[in-house]
Amino acid sequence: MKNHVFRPLIVVIGIVLLILAARFVYVPKDFGSYERGYIYSWHRQGDENFWNKFTIKYQGKEYCKDCHEKNFTSINKSPHRIIICENCHGPAIDHPSEARSKLVIDKSREQCYRCHVKLPYPDTARGRIKGFLDPEQHNPGMECVTCHDPHDPKLGGA
Amino acid sequence: MLTRRNFLKYSLAGAAGLAVPATIKASTGTAPAAGTATDKRWVFLVDSTKCVGCGMCVKACKNENEVPYDANVSRTWVERYVVTKDGKVHADSPKAARDGFTTQTIDQGHHGKEIIKPADISKAFFVPKLCNHCENPACVQVCPVGATYQTKEGVVLVDRTWCIGCGYCIMACPYGVRFFHPVYHTAEKCTFCVHRLHAGLKPACVEACPFGARQIGNRNDPNDPVTKTILNNKVQVLKEEYGTKPQVYYLGLSMEVK
């Protein structure tokens, strides 16, 4: 065997072994192709746990029932019963136990504009919600909640 | 003596040897599961006719999934389409509709604003969009490092610790649902809120929608209301011609939607 062939060959083999060794150390043990085969599920299985354990923030309407009975019962009798409390008050997370989950009270008119600015789209559900093409005509400059209780918005016998 | 013939022979043997570790790796996982009755396959149903464009779904998604609230990226969004009598289509989704549609002005960001007279409108509608969790996700196929993958329940996820931020998946997705997370700088997308599904809850956007425009279901359960709707009604998917087999089904979708 001639040296000028053999020596570079050893170097090449060495590099290949080094890469394989590095790969062995670096690639986590749970890396593999799982249920959906090589093309679609070649991944680190541990990552599924990361996503499964993500913190839940929206707790749903029933969560508020026992502590805020007044608002809960009144909203359920009103057309706003379809809106979950957290849409207006923000995610409960672990309210009321933690300081960070003190819920928002947003009295802005914009909060109500999301649904009550009438858009002239006759065939959409939006076009059928009661509201105002120009909301600045309906008691401008005042908070809506001055007159309408968001948990029971209808006024006078309607 | 290393003849040319031997050299070729040894190199071939060596190459075969190098290929072995890959083969072993590939066979460590279990074979693709043939869907048994207990396996779930999450699918989504959007009823476009029920959407009013209030944007509560986008607000909830951003809060639930820690997508920075004021960054102009979102895992889900709502598009507004206004078709005028001259046949032109005007579409927008300002801030992904996080704050809802509260004016008649079509706001296409740097493409400018358009004011359309109500008398000129021939039809208008809202279309909520999110990741289609395709049966054949193109975004997964192109990932060079195995950072994005599909779970056995059909959900396409991104491994933030493994993503190198090359952006191939963002370009490969025909639906434009992927973006870089402003904090982690890795590819980001809708997860169908798997953390909620596994706790027996609905995804945040489904929970937040007051009008029932968004629903989640298990395609492998024939008694699931969503599965029944998909099987018994005229449903559509987006960009069927791409062959990705999207699993977000639409009721009442109009042909102008892209």
C-alpha cells in the first residue's frame, strides 16, 4: 500500500467517524420517525410534551359561575349570553388567585364596536346585528356602559 | 496492493456501512399506524356564513398561545371580502382582525385604503383562516432538520429547540399560515391548541367564537357532529389542487376566496 494513498484515506475515515460520533452525542435519543412515517413524523418525541403541557389560559364561561353569580345569571338572560366572559375581560388563567391574572375591565366604546358597528353587508350575520352604521351618532363621547349593562344590555322593556 | 477494482469494492462496502446507522434510526419508530377506531384525527369546520368579523377568535388565540399581542403576526386571522358590482374583489385583514372589523373602509396596509359605497356592493363575507393541518403537509416535507412534524392525531407542530430558522416551511405552506415568532425566532403556527384538546377543552378560538363559526371535531368518530357535517353537507377546502389534503373544512365558502 502506498503512503500517499493511505494517509489521506485515514484522514477521511477519521473525519467521517468524528461526524458520526458527534451525531451520536448531539442527536437526542427520542429522535425517530413515528406514527406518520419518515416523511411526516421524523422528530424529537419529547417536543410533543412541550406542546401538550402548554399553559391553559381561557377557562370558559362555567368557570366564573360560582363566584360571579350575579353577572353570570343576568348575561344568560340577555342576548349577550353567547359571548364568553373572557372575550371582554381577558383570559382568566388562574384568576383570582394570582396577581398577574387580575382581569381587565375595558369600558371602551371600541370593545362594543367589534359587533355593533353595522356593516352594510346584507347577506352576512354581521349585517343583521343591531347597531349603527356611524356609531359616532349614538351618544358620542360617552361610554356605552353608562347606559347599557354589558351583562344585560337591553334597555326599557325591549 | 490497492488496485482500482479493490478500491471501488472497498468504497462501496464502506458506503453501505455508513448507510446502516440511518437505516437503524429510521426503523426505531413504529410503522405508520393504520387508523384504529380509538385513534383521534382532529379536523376543523368553519362556517363562513356565521362569521361576523368580531375578531374575538384572534384575540383569544394570541392570548392563549403567547403570540405577542401587538406584533403584526398571528396564528389565525379573519379576512373580509367585499365584491363590488363591477366584479372586483376587495379583501383585507387589518392586524389579522384582532380588533374586529369596525369600519367600512377596506384597509390593506401599505397597499392603501379603499372606501366602498354600500350601493356598489354585490356581496360581502368574512372568512376565518388558520393552519389546515394537512394530511400531506408540504411544510413538513421541506424541513431539513426534522423540526416540524405531524403527530398521530394529525396535528402539525414545530419543535422550537430544533428549528434552525431557515424559513423553508414558511415558503412551502400554500396557505401562508406560518411566520417567525418575534421572540423565539423560530417557525410558528397554529397547534389546534393541543394542550386544550388533551385537557378535554376546545381550542381557544372555538371557545371564543360567540356565533359558532368555528368548530373542532374528531374525524375518526362517525358520531362526531363535525364529522357528520363534513360527510353530509357541501363542504369545501382551500386550494384543493395543491394535493395537500387540508383538514379545515368550510361551509358557505365563496369562489373569490383564495
